[in-house]
Amino acid sequence: MPDKYVRDWRNWLAPAAIAGTLIVALLLAFLLVIVLEAMGDKANEIDDSRAASAAHTAVLSLRRRLSGTLEDNAVWQEAFEAMKAETRKEWIRTNWGSISADYQLYDGLAVTDSEGRLIDAYLKGVEFDAVSALGPDFVKQAIAAATPDKPPIINVFRLNGSIAMVGSRALQPHRNMPPGGRFDVLTMFRLATPSMIDSVASDYFLPNLHLTAVKPASELSVPLIGSNGQPVAYLAWPGRNLGTRLYDEVRPALTGALIVFGILLATAVFAGYAELLALRRLASAADREATHDPLSGLLNRNGMIRALQAHLGSAVGRGGVTLHLIDLDGFKAVNDTWGHLVGDELIGEVAARLVACHPELQFAARFGGDEFALASRPCCDPSEVADAALQALKEPFVVAGHTSEIGASIGYASHAPNVDAFELIRRADMALYGAKEAGRGQSLAYTSDMDRDREALAELEEQMRLMLDSDGLAVAFQPVVSAANGAVVGVEALARWTAPEGPISPDVFIPLAEKSGLIFKLGQIVLERSIGFAKAQPGIDIAVNVSPTQLCAPDFAEALAATLERESFDPRRLILEVTEGVLFDSPTQARRAIDALRAIGIRFALDDFGTGYASIGTLSHFTFDRLKLDRSLVQALESEKGRAVLSATVSLADALDIPVIVEGVETAEQAGYLRQVGCQFMQGYYFGRPVPAEAFDSLPRQMARAG
Ligand code: C2E
Ligand code: CA
Ligand code: CA
């Protein structure tokens, strides 16, 4: 049976916020990693391009240095002149060749004539054949350099397995330049030796700089260009990957920071989520507490009203709903006899049976001690649901080893136009009231007559109030005679009300007086009249009816004792008649009042015995001085069975040592039979109808009929 209420979108706000925070945080962490990686790459790039330009600069400066050396030696008056002499080879050896053995500015040289023919050449101080060592490209370069106004021509060559920078320049005088001619050419070599490369590496901060013949794939390099415009070799060095190294260096810290961040975030999210769950739990617990009965787990009154409103207001509920109000019988007695623990368990059992009693229930509720409610769908016959519920509760309950039988009364009302939850409850309640009136174990549907009856009763109640105030209540007295000799031994006082429209039966106005609280005033009037009557009739007992409401009122015993005291009336002449219902419903209060009043000499009669459930148990729990057999037992005397029941009942009373009064004796036969089975006292129209006090005196003291 669904009793959930629609959750609204606000419930999703907090989870969405948590998810949003989580996503943003993850995005930020991701971006941080990306940015750091990009920074590393950029740093790599910057460092690589710096290194490349340093390498270019290094090559350029080597060229410049060679060019400067060449300029110094080729534009030289003395050398120019010496080349014209026979001794030119001697000059070349002394001034250049021998020096080249160990000189830091050049490692070798060659002198060629203007046609490129070799005059002489030295490498590391040793004469060598430069043309065959360097090849035809060298000759081309030398020829090209033969004109004096050309700047030095410098190219890279392979020389004896190593790499050399080779620069050529026309040998020319400082001054008196001969016009338009071609000159001898001085070519100088600078070998790329490991020590030279090392010094470049350290000067230009290019660690691990080296020469390679082919362009390396995994290293950075600059080409060294030969005279044909093609690379002869490469200056290569490994990239430092500064950015990567930097990144690698910060990575542990970054990873640590991210982990800490992650833990913080997870903690925050977890804490937030836990808090959220706790809040939700609290809220739903509070909601549950506000709408549910903790004992039975069903809806409470509040929850029922909300559920009813939801059903009546919603589209599904438009078809209507039938509300059944259920009032348990005898639950109070179980509580009082076996204690609250058993009572609580019983409530749980009752709830379980009700919930399962019919398949078309929408919800069940419990409010008040022993009141339940069921709501059934409009599709099913409400009387069927009520019967199912009554049937379910009829089976005996076995709780904590005790078997108890519980009945119920049910009133139900169905949804109709313009009927809201409260009106529906009121109507069902009205029907329940009617069902209870009709006796235990009944169900009743609400009808609009009930409202009318209710109004009529309200009117009657008002009339009774006026009647009591205006001293309109009369009391009639009916004799009680001894079965043995027919002597009048007592009277029963009976309230009488004659309204302008005619007499109203006590069966109508007594229950109304009980419900409205007027019974206290009525009871007091009857008591006072009875005392007045009894004072005028010495020697007989006076029996007065006491309703449960009166008996259970906390000050009943005290007030009664005070009245007797005030009237100086002997309590031993007073018999109070009580019905068994009160013994079940309020055993504690009943016992308190009965004990207190018996202590001052007042006697008690159990009225209407034989109509209800009063058992030997009840009779031995409470002490009674009289047992009044109901007149239905007398009416049943016609049958064999009825006679058997009556004689058995009298025997029972005998065994308990309680004198019996039989009510409703209307015929001589009845009286004869009753006397025969051993009844001690009789009362009924046969002996005398209830009459006003004035009429009583005319009755004979000794009932001839009894004789
Ligand atoms: P009850 O206490 O059982 O009273 C006996 C009822 O049986 C009386 O009805 C009486 O008139 C009627 N009765 C007596 N003899 C016969 C008979 O031979 N045949 C028939 N058919 N009936 C007989 P009544 O006066 O209508 O009272 C009805 C009930 O109202 C009483 O039943 C009692 O429970 C209640 N009642 C009457 N007066 C008072 C009162 O002052 N206080 C309280 N609390 N209840 C009262
Ligand atoms: Ca009575
Ligand atoms: Ca009676």
C-alpha cells in the first residue's frame, strides 16, 4: 500500500552541487597537469632553439677567426714579394709550413697559383699534396679566390678522414696593387679536432657536442656546408630537454599535491555526502514520526489525513476512496489484565491482520489506543472490505502465550462530491457510532439519516437538560419480592421522563445522559428521591441503577457517601445495580469504587446477568451481593433449553453463594417455575409495575400472588 509522497526537485540540489564540485575539481587537476606539460614542452623548445643558435654562432665565429687569420697572412707585402722569388718554397716552409705543426690559428696551408696549380702545402708541419687530399673542389675554390678584391672563400671539406674548415684568399700586397691581374692564392686549413670541438662546446655551452657524417635523428644539429652547397658533416649535440627534466623534477611533488588534493576533495565530498544522508535520514525520520504510529508502523491520524487529502486531490483518487473506521472491543481489558507489553504486541498483530485483510486497500492507519482506519479503493464493495476486516479480527489472538478474543465495530463512508478528508472522517465516525450502538461486531455505512438522527439527539439532549433543570424528572419504584413468601423486600428506582409529546423510554434518554454527562445530575436526583422514598418505607431495600460513567467518576464513592451521611440514611439499605460492561472496560476504577462503597455497607447487584459475557471469572473477581437475571432468561423459559440455562445459572449463583433476583416475571407460571428452581427474589409486572412513590403505598405489602 503506497503512502509515499512525491519527492520534489529540491532533493536533487545537494547531490548536484557535490557532483558539480567534483567535476570542477577534476577538471582543474587535469588542466594543471596539461599546463605543466605544455610548460615543459615550451621550455624544451626554447632551450633547443637557444642551443641551435649558439651552434650557428660557434660555426660563424670559427669562420670569422679563420677569415681573420687568412686576411693577416694573404694581404702581406713581404709574402707577396716572396712568391716571386726562386726561394718561395723555402719562404713558405719557414713562415707558414713549420709553424702549422703546432699553431692554434691554423693546422695547415696551401699556396696555389692563379690557375689552381699547387705550389706547396703543409699539414701539421708536414708537406702534403693538398690537391689530391682535398679534390677538385679545392682547386675550384682556389681558382675562384685568385682575384684580390674577393673576400675570403671558406668551405668545409673532408681532409684525411677528418673535417676541416678551408679558407682561400688571393696573396696580395698592401699597397701598389698591380692592376687587373690574378694572383697566387693562400689557403688555410683549420681541422675540427676533438679538442677544438670540446672548446667550442664549453665556450657556447653545448655539452656533448660532436661531429657526425649524417644528420642525427635523435639529436639536435647544424649542418657544415661544403663548397657544392651540400652538408659535409653536422655539428650535433643532445637536446637537454630542460622542460622535461624540470617537469620530471616537479612531478613527484605535483603527484603528491594532487594526491593530497584528491584526498581532501574525497574527504570533503564524503563528509558532505554523509552529512546530506544524515540530514535526509533525519528529515525522513521526522516525517515518518509525524505521520506514522510507532507501535503499529501504520499511518497516524496526521498521516491518514495527509494520505486522504492526497487521494482525494489526486487524479488517481478522483474515483474516490472509502474510509473505514474500526474500533476494537475488549482491547482495554487485555491491556488492563495482561499489561501494556501484551497490549502493544496485540496492536501489532491487529495491524498486521488489517493490512492483509483485503487486496484492495490503499492504506491503513491507527490513531488513539484501539482505533484503526482502512482506506479501500472505490472499485470494491465497501461492505465486503468491512466484513473482511471484522472477520480478520474475529479469530482469537495468541499473544505472549495468552489467547484473547477481540471484536470490532466498523463505520465507513465513501468519498462524494464536496467531501474533504475531514468530512469523510466525520462521516465514517458517525457510522462507527451507529455501528457501536447496534452492538458489538457490526459494520455500518454512513447515511445522511445519521446526521438527522444526530441532530434529533442533540435536540433531545437539550430538552433533557431543560427537563432536569426544571425538576421534570420523575422516579418510579418497582417492588422486589421474596420468592419464599411473596413479601416486598425492596424496590428498584427507575427514572421516568414524560416530555410534552409523551413519555420517553429510559433506554433512549439514559444512554444520551451518559454521553452528554447529564447522567451525574440525573443520578443524583434519582438517588435523593430514592432515599426520600425509602425513608417513608422502612424495612425494605432500595435498589438504584448506576451507569458506568458514574461508577468510574473519581469522586463517585465519596459524593455518594456524603449524600447518605447528609440524609442520615443507612447505607445497608442501599443496593447499587451495575452492569458487567464497566467491569470489562474499566476494571480498576470499578473495583476502587465498589470496594470503597462496600466498605461502608452498600451492597452491589450485577444487573442484566445472562445477556453479555459475564463469566464465573468476573463473578469471582468482583464481589456481588445480588445477581439480577435478565428478563430475556425468563422469556426463554418457554423452551426446554431456556429452562436448562436458567436452572444452571441459578445453580451457579448458588455455588458462588450469591442470592438471585429474577427480573421481568410476567406470569404465574414463570413465578412458579422460578420459585421451584430456587430463585430467592423476583421482580416483574406480575408482582407490580414501576409506579410513582404516591401510588406505591396503595400496593399491598404482602404480594398475595407470590403466595
Ligand atoms: P433495568 O435496570 O434492567 O431495569 C429494569 C427494566 O425492566 C425497566 O425498564 C423496567 O420497567 C422493566 N421491567 C420491569 N418488570 C418488567 C416486566 O415484567 N416485563 C417487562 N417487559 N419489563 C419489565 P425501564 O424503566 O424502561 O428502564 C430501562 C433501563 O434504563 C433500566 O434497565 C436501566 O438500565 C436504565 N435506567 C432506568 N432508570 C435509571 C436510573 O435512574 N439510572 C440509571 N443509571 N439507569 C436507569
Ligand atoms: Ca436495574
Ligand atoms: Ca436489568
